Amino acid sequence: MDGVGVAGPGRSVFGVLAECGLAAVVALAIGMRIFVSAEPGAPPGAPAYLFAVLIAALLPLRGRTPLGVLLASIILLVIYHAVGNPGISPVIPLAVPLYAAAVAGHLRWAVSAAILAMTTAELFTVFQDHLGVTVSAIQLLPQAALLGSLVLLGETIRGRRALAREADSAARYAVLDREREADRRVTEERLRIARELHDVLAHTLAGAAIQASVAADTLTDDPATTLQAVEAVRASCREARAELAATVGVLRAAPLADRRRTADRAPMPGLAQLDSLIETARRAGLQVDLTRQGEPYLLPPAVDLTAYRILQESLTNVVQHAAARAVSVDLAYRPAEIVVSVLDDGRGTNVRRPHQSTPEGGFGILGMRERAAAVGGQLFAGDRSGGGFQVVAALPIGMDTGTGR
């Protein structure tokens, strides 16, 4: 009833025929009503039927201008009665225009038009048919109810279509949100794996390079030291190979959810391997002092891994860049957080030669900060006032993890 009224390039033949059929039916209905309402012996003339054709001819335009069709229909109806034609109910000529205006969202105009039509019909009935106001109102009451029902029907259809559009829009936004969330998780996973690879390779290669230098320097004079250095390189490579195998295994899992579950199941290092990490640094020629403050307790897996990786990267940076002789590692177990600190007596960043990369210039410090932020912590890295470099990370353990003290 409320389709587009004018045939366009994209309009089907069926739609055009339907509109023409609707206009023909309305014209026929109005014409029959005019014929029935005529006085006996006084048949209506051709102009009366012309009004029926004109009103019906407006209907195909209601899709583009529903208010224009409604107003034009009311004007034609008023003129029809004003020139003395037989009285007809406003329901048939105004049913489709009122419904179309309500569906288009012009509820106030539709209600006003219905009231105007019924008021006009009441006046013509009183003055032409010489009926009392009360009797005329009672006779027109069913017609008023029909017009009101058509307006309410149009408003209901409009509301349901609006809800359908909102639901469709919400569904599209939900799909976009899911895609954005999936992209975010993929990015986080990629960064996590990149950090793992960086930490494993940087630490292993740094230690292996130091031990290889030791082996090369003592190959002739001290074969026993050379053997120890080579064994240290082999041990480091075995450890790195195991960690890389776990990380690559995560990469080979197809779905993101599977990758996350595989990562959760894969054995990850933690502070339990701290002694081995410190021993590697000592083999590289560093004097490492380890202190613990507070009573050690079980850390959440993510925090445990983060603390280990920060210590690993810090010690690797000391070996590669600091030219330090001694480094102190401190673990402070506090009620709500663990604080890990690495302080060396090296040259810091202010006196580095131009061709040397600083921790801030690479991805090491950035990766440590990202790791700390990922578990809700903070990390500071910078030169010490008395010389050297320091890394301090405060990692919250969370209230719902349990400490297992």
C-alpha cells in the first residue's frame, strides 16, 4: 500500500502494474460510491467521476511525496463536495494517502488531515442532508474509526521498520566490533610472540658470543676453560631451542583461540629458573649479587613470566652494552606487588659511543615496558645518579590470584 509511487529505472514491471492496479481499484471504488450516493433520478455527471480519477491518479506519487498526495487528495475532496456532488465517505479516497503519510513519519499531518476530513464531512452532512449534528456525528463515527485505524496502522508499521533498521545497524556494528576485537587480539598475540623471540634470541646470542670469545682466547693456553665455554654455549643453545620450539608451536596453531590455549599449556620460564639465568651472566664475566626481600610466594603465571623476561633482558643488556663489572639483582616481595630491580656499575647511556645502540634505541626497553604494562605494572629504566644503569619494574600480583604463602 505504501510502495514507491512512480516507476523508475530500477522499478520492476510487477511494481508498476501493482501501482496501476491500486489506482484503478480506488478509482472504481470511489466511482461506485458516487453512483450509490446519487439521488434517485439525478445521476451524477462526468465531472463527479473525474474527481474519482484525479484522486486515484495521485496515489502512485505517494512514495516520493506522501504529504503532497495527502493534501492534494483533501483539496480535491473538499472541492468535490463544494460543487454540489453527491456526498461520499472520506474513507475510500483518503485511506491510502493517510496510511502512506503515517508510514513516512508524518503522524501529526495524518491525524490533522483525518480530523479535517471528518469535520468537512460532518459539515456537508449537516447542511446538505439537513441532519442534526448529533445524528450526523453518530453516522460518521465508524468512518472516523476507520481513518484512525489506518493512521495507527501506518504509525505501527513505521515503528516496526525503524526497529528493524536499528536492529540491522546494531548487528552490523556488532560484526565490526567483533572484527576489531579479533584484529586487536591478533596484534597482541603477534607482539607477545615477537617479544618472546626477541628475549630468547637476544639473551642466547649475547651469552653465546661472550662464551665463544672466551673459547677463542683460551683455545691454546687453557683448553679446560675453552671446553667449559663451549659447553656453556651448547647449554644455552639447547635452552633456546626448547623455548623457540614452544613459541613456534604456538605460531603453527591455526585459530587464535587455539594459539592462546597452546600458549597457556606450553611450559614458560619463570623466577624458578632465575638461578640458571644468573649463572649464565656470571659465565659471561659479571659479578652478580642476588637479594630477596620479603617472603617469596607463588606468582600468577603471567607475572612470573614477565618478571623473568624483564630480568633476562636487563642482564642481556648489561652483558652487551654496559661494560659493567658487577650487577645487583633484587626481588622485593610486597603484599600487592613484586618489584624487580637490576642495577649495574657500567657506563650508562650518557657515555656510549655514537656507533653503539642504546637500550632506549632498540626494542629491549620498549619490550620490557610493554610486558610490564600488559600485567598492569610499570617499568623505569635509566641512568643511575652514581653511574651505571638501572631497571626497576613494579608488577601487581592481583587480589584474586592467591599468593600461596
